[in-house]
Amino acid sequence: MGFAPGKAVGSHIRGHYERILNPYNLFLSGDSLRVDLYVCLLCGSGSDEDRLLLCDGCDDSYHTFCLIPPLHDVPKGDWRCPKCLAQECSKPQEAFGFEQAARDYTLRTFGEMADAFKSDYFNMPVHMVPTELVEKEFWRLVSTIEEDVTVEYGADIASKEFGSGFPVRDGKVKLSPEEEEYLDSGWNLNNMPVMEQSVLAHITADICGMKLPWLYVGMCFSSFCWHIEDHWSYSINYLHWGEPKTWYGVPGYAAEQLETVMKKLAPELFISQPDLLHQLVTIMNPNTLMTHEVPVYRTNQCAGEFVITFPRAYHSGFNQGFNFAEAVNFCTVDWLPLGRQCVEHYRLLHRYCVFSHDEMICKMASKADVLDVVVASTVQKDMAIMIEDEKALRETVRKLGVIDSERMDFELLPDDERQCVKCKTTCFMSALSCCCKPGLLVCLHHVQELCSCPPYKYKLRYRYTLDDLYPMMNALKLRAESYNEWALNVNEALEAKINKKKSLVSFKALIEESEMKKFPDNDLLRHLRLVTQDAEKCASVAQQLLNGKRQTRYRSGGGKSHNQLTVNELRQFVTQLHALPCVLSQTPLLKDLLNRVEDFQQHSQKLLSEEMPSASELQDLLDVSFEFDVELPQLAEMRVRLEQAHWLEEVQQACLDPSSLTLDDMRRLIDLGVGLAPYSAVEKAMARLQELLTVSEHWDDKAKSLLKARPRHSLNSLAAVVKEIEEIPAHLPNGAALKDSVQRARDWLQEVEALQAGGRVPVLDTLVELVTRGRCIPVHLPSLPRLESLVAEVHVWKECAANTFLTKNSSYSLLEVLCPRCDIGLLGLKRKQRKLKDPLPSGKKKSPRVESLSDLERTLMESRETASAMAALGEARAREMEALQSLRQANEEKLLSPVHDVEMRVCVCQKAPAAPMVQCELCRDAFHTSCVAAPSIPQGPRVWLCPNCRRSEKPPLEKILPLLASLQRIRVRLPEGDALRYMIERTVSWQHRARQLLSSGHLKSLQDPVGSGLLCGRWQATAGQVPETSKISQPPGPTSFSLPDDWDNRTSYLHSPFSTGRSCIPLHGISPEVNELLMEAQLLQVSLPEIQELYQTLLAKPSPAQQADHSSPVRPGSEKSDGCRGKRDGASSLESKLKRRLEREGLSSERWDRITKMRAPKKKRIKLSHPKDTDSLKLERECSYELAPSADTQSLPSDSSSSEQEDSEDEDAICPAVSCLQPEGDEVDWVQCDGSCSRWFHQVCVGVSPETAEEEDYVCVRCAETDVPGRR
């Protein structure tokens, strides 16, 4: 309607209604207008209605120009007529509290009075009185009752009436440009209460002291008592000029605690006036409050300073002298919850409210669309509480029976006309009235205090219905909801603790969100922007520090770089980073850098304070300093000390380990020490090093001469020199060599003594190793010549034994000949693997025979006793017998196969059978006469052995026994000696068993009536048809003894698909015991007469009587012939003779007993191949002759153990041999002829082992033909 806001609007509306609307209504109704009510009481005229004033107290009318003094304009706010004003002033004043001064002062006269009082009281100029003295005297006067001092205080002076100390726009004073700057400043106390962020701006009335500043002119001792601001609002006090003002403050959380203490100390004051602390009349010494644990803080406010008190924060104080201050209240949005709490507190104390809190909230809610979002958010929360309380109160009133209600505009009523009769609170949302007491209202909290009428007579007067309030609150909610969440995030980010701070990116996102959603540019957003800008600047600087060029070399000048920070500057910057509300990614890196710099400074100071710091610690610190682009003044001194420490530590380390301190090291250290800066420790170390070097060089030269001396010095003389050298704390190379030689000599002599004192026969390898080591020791050793001669004797014995056993150009070693065979059956296995093209694992070059022999040799060398060696050889013999038995059986079955097998492979060439052929007596395999050398026909039938089975010369036993005797005299153990000893024992055992068989009479001649004279093979040939070329040279020996003339006819195989020129005794024609005896006879590397006697007995022609009794088996109890008895007697005589000879050679009687107890194994029936061929089985049974077993025979253990390995073969080459086998595999072994042709052959094609090819000469067949008469 165009009226100015304020409390007088009600009067204006009523005046206009009575002057305009009511006369018109009366005119329409026909009533007369009573004009006597609208005339001026002074002039009695009703003209100039726009100048007619209505009194807010009595409703009388007055012209503005009729008043004395006259008014130029209609006043704003409440206006009282002179009669009401006189009535109010005539009321008696209350005596309690401060008295009003009787004299009026101007500012100058009050200042003169104040300065005079202070100067007279303290008897000194006012500016020289200390504040502490004034404070002490003030509290002394307060506490004393004997003295009475009166001061005056110009307090609560309205700035609207007397002006403000800040610039204002009233047109009365011309302002300078500097003053105009403060007209709109927020720090101008005239602007602060009505700023946009202050909720007091929504209160239309001008409330002195709250919205309008009050002025305070103080003097010495003038005070303001303990109080809190109206409605628990903020207050701000600015001291324009003058002497200081001393303040005492208590935090808001301790307000109730202060009130409790005051009620406890002065209870009589609160009985009549519960709101005593709101009347500014109570003062109490802060020390008394602090004694009762009330927190109190003090400050001195000087001119130009602001003091702000927070909600419900009690404060008091006094003035140090004449001064001028100005104060006002303000309320920010965070005060709203406290303001509502204050109203509830006033209700309990029955204290008047300065304004209606609910009215202010509703006014703000009605302008939600233009309200600041921060204010809207807070108002929405407060309004929600207000609605819930109002809803509950109205429900309570309704339940009491109040049913009559009426809407009422409470804001149109003066505050004193809408106060609750009981609690004095200002009603706005609702109130109760009764017709019995017109004009009286009570709030809904005090329904029972209205009157004694029943509640149904009460009338509920309300400003808004609940349906009106909810849309208002929702409008606030919509305005503030998005902002609330944003503000919550911003506040959390700004107020977060150290461990919960957000990153700079989060802060930027909040700013972007505010811009996108167009949030108001308020303090929170400005603060957020300011913090973010500061953080970005700090982040940029921090990144520059982290990315700065780091020191990687010593600076030549040693000065500070222009861009280097000092440690203090770096520390201040890190503190600034930690003070930021957000977290920068560079902060921990810079903090770590600062920590490391500070640690570096501490450690460097500690090290430099030591007399001689550790070089490693100094170097570590210098290495650490390379990472700092910071000024570090300690670096130069540390580098000098580091060089000295390095040298001293190197010297010390070298001296700690004399064994590593060489002459060159000492010379080098001395050269380095010369270039160091002078230092006492360095000079002492140099002197010690020079002395040590001189002594060391002298003794090292002496040791060198002793090592080269000829003849060699004795052990004792050299040990004395070593003892002198050991006293020198350095490493002398020649001295160390001399010491090592002496120690080796001692160890060598100890080993020799232990060998001599052990009582055991020494092993050859041990002696050879001792001799080899003794020759390398530059010390005179008395025992060395004796050991050398002993080793020489052993080597002579081995050469003699080799000459006795080995054939010329033999591919076998002496140990191979003397030990049981380890290669039986491996040749055929290798051939089968070659056929299947399944090579053995790569990386193995030696044949399985050599590996197996190496294992046996290693076992013999490692055996400590002769018995263990004999046991190992016994096991090897058992494996040999079993493997050979299997091989013989396989070869027999191969040759007896009735069907011609095109895949059959025979001979060393591993080709198909082809006449003429000859059969080996031991392995029973067939060989081409073109591939091997066979005896000719004029020589007569002989027992023939193939190149693989004939291994030695097979000397007679009488030639072998001297070797054993000489070995016993030498008293040295070697594998060949153990093998020879075992071979002799094996030979004697075989002789014993053979003589038992010959003397028993059980052995009869082999008859072959069915196949006599039948040579039915396609490859039948005679020896005379064998060409002389392309044969493996095999000189005749003891094995080729003569057999009966008809041996070749009666040993032919009847059903074999081929026939051989040289056949053997059929396995099916003799018993297993005889078969084993014959097999072992060929395995023995000794020539024995019993072998030929055994073959002659088997192959002798039977007499007619024997033919008649051909089918009758010989019984165990049958009578022996005289001839047999004679043979047995002869064998017994030979056995006794051999026993005596062995005893002479040193063989013990126990060993002889063990030899004589060895027996032939029990008879075994051999299963031939093709068991389904009944005709062959029948024929074989007819041709077999069984021997009755002896009662005292026993089986020998049989165990086969053989290893398999394929020889290396070459797939691409063919050798000049007549029948090249074209071997295959990873590697092929070759051998070159040492004759005139110098051609290369596969070793496997010419039957030469790798050992033979390395140790002996090989001559091919063609070269051997030219000098056959000269060879054996």
C-alpha cells in the first residue's frame, strides 16, 4: 500500500481507514459521520488530515504544526502525545541498579572531568598510569566496602539521536573521499546489522542497541557488569579513540556454569529477580569465577580495535580512562538455533523479548525466492522445528477443549499488547484469549494461566494454519536443498582435520559446482575460492622445488646458487602447506625433503664434531646431499674430512686383516697419504706404514731365496723362518708360499706316518698321489725316495702282468682281462637299438662296458679291506655267468630256428648268415669266415672263440703264480692285484670242480647217432674255402686246442636252416652243470690241462659196450672204472701240489678252504625256443645226455647287472671296411690305420673299442696281410 515498514504502519492504516474507507462505508449505509473524533485536540479543527497524528498510547489526534515544538514530517515508528509522555515520565524511578546522572555533559566537558579524576586519583599524568595498576585498583575497590568511589559512564547513547562515530549518509556532515570509502563497508557498525548475511535485516523495526549502534563514553573505573546480549546475539565493539578498555569473557559453553556460580555466591539477588544477569547490575571478580572452575579470558582493547562477543558469551569489563566506543549487535545464520533456544530460556525467566523470533522466521520464509541460499537452508531447518512445536501445542489445546479459533495478524499489534501474561514472550504464531478478560493473551505453553473459565470458552488466535506453513517451508527447502549439500561438503572440506583433508582437485570441483548451479557469491564461496587460489600457488611453487635441478656433482665455487632455498625458508614453506585446508600431492614430498635435510644437518654436525668421523657415514651424508637443492654450508668441510677418513679407514682396514695387506697395498697407501691435507692421525699412520713396508720387503726376499734353494732345506729350518714371518702383520707372497710349503710338508709326513702305522696294505692310488704331492713340495722329505721306488716297483709289476696276459695290440686293459666281463650282451642290445633307431640319451660318449668296468674299478679302489674287494668281484662273476648264459641261450635259439628269418643278423658285421661260417664256443654266435680268422682244416678241429670272447693270451697257472707272489712282496694294493688274486681263486675253484666231475665217472662222451655226418646247411663250407683277406686277425693260442677228428660231423645242427664250418657242443646234449663248467672254462683267462681233458672226455668215441648202454643213465652209486680212478688220483696229486705252491706264495689256508668249498651249480633244464615244435623237442631229448648230480654240489649265486649305452655313430659316412655297418647316432667313433694305408674306419666295423683306439696302434686287415708271418 506504499507505507514505510515499521511498527507505526498499524497506526497509519487505521488512520487511513477512519479517514477514507470508513466514511465511504457510512455513506453507502446512510449513517452520519461523527467528525468530533478526528479533530486536533489543540486547535479543534479537523482540516489537514494528512498532517493529523494519532497517539499510539491514547488515540488522541494532533496536527504536526500544532505541537510544541512543531514537527515538520510525520514521525516514523511509535509516537506518543505530550499527555502520555508526561504520564510515563512522572512514574517513580527504581532505586535498584545504576543511578541516572543529574548533570548533562558534552563530550569535551566529560573528557576534562574524566582526565582530572584519573590524574588526581593516581597522582600522575593519565597516559603514565599502567593498565595493570588501574586493573588492580579497580578490583580492590569492587571488593572493599569501606571506600566509596563514584564514577560516571556515558553508556547506551543512541547513535540515531547523537550521531555515529562511523560515516553515515544523513546530509548533515560533508564526508571526505577517505570517509566515503567506509560508507558501505561491512565494518561500519551502522551497516553490519542490516547486511544481507545478517538475519536482523529482516526485522523491520529499528531496535536501538541491536540494529542501531549505541555509543559509550567512558572514564577510569567506569564498568559494564557481567551480561550476555539480547537474544544471545553476537556483539561487536569498536574503540574509536581514548584509553584502553579491559574485557573479561566467558565462553558460551560455560554460560550456565557462570550462572550457577553466581546463584550460589549471591542467592538473595536471584530470588526476586531471576533475570538479574540480564540487567547489567552484577559484577564479580574473575578470580572468584576461575576459583569455581569457570573459564575466563581477558584482553585490553586499544583504540582502533574490534572486540566481538559470541552468542551467550558472558562478558564484563571497565575502562582504563577517557575513551569513546561504539557497539551493535548482529546475527548470522548460525545464530538461528541459538536464538530459538534463547526464546525458550526467556520464557522460563519470564523475560520480555526484544522481537518475535517466529515472526522473523516467517518473514524470511515469505521471501524464499530472493533469500540467500545459505540463509534459506538455515531458516528451513529452524522453521521445521517451529512447525513441529506449533503442531504439538495446537494438538494439546484442541485436546483441552478449545474449539473456537480466529486468524489474527499479530504483527499489526504493538509488542506490549501481544505478550503472554505469564512468560512475557511475544506471541506471533498463536495465542489464547478469553472473553472474560479482553486484551489479555497467553501463549500455548501457559493455557492454564489465562483465567478460570473452562477451556471451551477460550479462543485460539493464530497467524497461519499448518497448511499455510508447509508450502513456505517447502519453498525454503527447494531453494536450499542443493546448496545445503554443497555447503556441507565445503564446510567439511574447509574444517577437515589433518587426516581427513581433501585434495585440491576436490576444492576445484566444488567451485565448478557453485558456478554451474549459480550459487550466491557469499563468504563461503569466496573463502573457498581464496583457499583454492592459495593452494594452487603453493602447489606451483612446490612443484618447482621438486622439479628443480638437483645437485649431482660438487659445486666448483662452493657458494649458494641464486635459486637455492635456505633450510629455514623450506621449513616455513612446508608449514604453510600443512596449514592449507586441502591436501597437495607435493606436501608429503616436501615434508620428506625437509625431514631429510634436517636429519642431514643433525648428522653432519654430529659427525663434524667428532675427532675422526666414519668415512662411510660421511659418504652417506654427502650422497644424501646430492638430492637437496638447498643451501648446505657443511658440505665443504665434510668433503675434506671424507678424504682423510677414507684414507685412515683404508689403512685401518688393511691392518685389521694382515693376510690381505700386500706390499703393493702398503706402497699405494703411502702414495695416497702424501697427497692428503696435514693431519696428526694421517702422519702417524704414514710412519707406521713405512716401517712395516721396510720389514716386509726384507723377509719376503729371504723367503723367496729359500723356496728356490737347491738342495732343499730341511723342514725345521724352514719352520723357524716361517715363525719369524708370521710375526709380521702383512701378507708376504713368498712368505705365504713358504708357510704353505712347510704346512704341506708336515701334512705329507703325517699321512706317510699314518700309512705306515695303520697296519693295512697301502693302495696304489694313495701312493701315487703322495709321491706326486711330495715332488711338488720345496722341502727335503726323507720318505719320498722310498715311496718313489715302491711306486716304480708297482708299475714294473703291472707291465710284467700286462705282458703276461695281454695279446699284441690288444684292445683290452689289464683290469678288463683280469676282472669278470661286464659287456656280455651289450653288443647285441646296441645293434637292436640301432635297428630301431632309438638312440640313448645324448651327452654320453663312453660305452656301457667301460662305465660298468669303471664302477667296478671304483669299487675296488674304495674298498678298505681285501674281503670287500673279493665280494665285489664275486658279485661281478655272478652277473657275468648269468648274462653269458642268457646270451648263449639266445644265440642257440636264433641258430636253431627252423624257418629262415631274413631279419636274422650274425657275426660282427651284423648281416644275414652266409657260407662259410664258424661258431664261437663261448657266446655261441655265428661268424663269417670272411669277417674273422678261423683255423684251417689241416689243423684239425679246434675250440674256437670269437674276437669278443678271446680277451687274453691265457697263460698257464704256473706263469701267473709268480706275479701274485711278487705282488705280496711289494705289499701294495691295486685293483689289478685284487682282480688277479680273485682270478686265481676262481681258477683253483674251477679246477677243483672239474677234477671232481672227471673223477666221479658221471661224465660220458657225447653221442649223436641221429645227426652223425649230416651237414644240411645251405651255407656249408670248409675252412679251406675261407679267403685270407678281410678277416679279423686272431692269432692261435691256448684256446684252440685240438679235438677228435670227427668233432665237426657230430656237432652239426640237424634242423638249422644253415650249417657252420665250425660248430660247438650242443647245449641240449649236456647237463646244465657241465654246460656251466664248460662256459666258465672259456671265461677263465688261464690255460689249464683240465679244460682239454674235459673236452676230450666229452667228445671221445664210445665203445660198443657203451653204445649198448647208451640209454641207461648213470646212477650215483655206480662203480667207477680204474681209468677214472687213476684220473682222480692224478687230480688229487695235482691239487696237493697246487695247494703247496699257493701256500708258498702266501695264500692262507682259510682262502684255500673257501676255494675248495665252491661247487658247480645244480642241473638246470634249458628251455629251447619254439616249444610248440614237438618233433624238435623229441629230437633234442634224444640227443641230450643228463648227468646225475653230485650229493655235495651247491648252486652259485647268479645276478645279472649290466648297463646299456649306444656308441656314438655317424649317419653320413661309410668306412673302407668290407662290410661297413653304417652306424647311426649322435656321435660316431673312428680309428685310423697305423699301417701303410692310413685309412679311417668305424671302430664298431673293425671291432676296436675306444680305449684300444686311444692306447694302442691299430692295423687294418689289408695292411696286416703283408706282415702276417711276422705277427703272432
